[in-house]
Amino acid sequence: MPQLDIFTFMSQIFWLLSSLSLIFLFINYFFLPLVYSSLKVRLIKNINLYKNLNFLRKNQGELINFYNNLINKYLKNSNIITKHINITTQTYFSKTLKHINKPKMYSFSKVFSRFVVKTKKNKQKN
């Protein structure tokens, strides 16, 4: 039986051991350092996040008051700005409407007066 031949059996053991050792070296020298460094970075980030969380918990009331003051300040400023915008747009529209309506009313009155004069002339002729 060729499967139990000692020469082929030894060759298979040699290639098995050599391939396993290559895989072990690859994992040990290339893959594991990458995993270790990523875990180390992740641990450092978690520690920093935990420190920041403790700082935020300690100063929670001060931060809330600070942000409330900022929001109130910006709301007041936005109300002032919107009032100013409303006033300027109203004055602009009123000026433009007066400007637009003035010539139309003038021309309308002119046409109307001509019509009235013509109708009076026609009545007088009849």
C-alpha cells in the first residue's frame, strides 16, 4: 500500500510541520502585533473618554448654565435681527408699492378723464 510507505509518510510530516511553523511565524510576528497595537490604542481612547466623562459629570451644572446663557443670548440677538428685518422689508415694500401704484393711478386717471371727456362730447353731439 502506497499510503503507508515510510518515505511518503515522512515527506508529509515534514511539509506539515514546515507549513504550520510558517503560519505560526506569520501570526506571531505580523498579525499579533497589529492586534496588540489596535487594542492598546482602543484602551487609551477608552481611558480618555472615561476621564472626560468624569469631568463632564462633575461640571454638569456649570456647563448647563453656560449653554443656557449662550442660547438665551442668541435668542435675544435673533429676535432683534428678525424685528429689524421685518421693519426694513415693510418700509421697502411700502415704498415700492407707492412707487408702483403712483404711475398706474396717474395713467388710470388720465385714461378715465379722457373717456369721460369723450362721452360728454358724444352726449353733447347727440
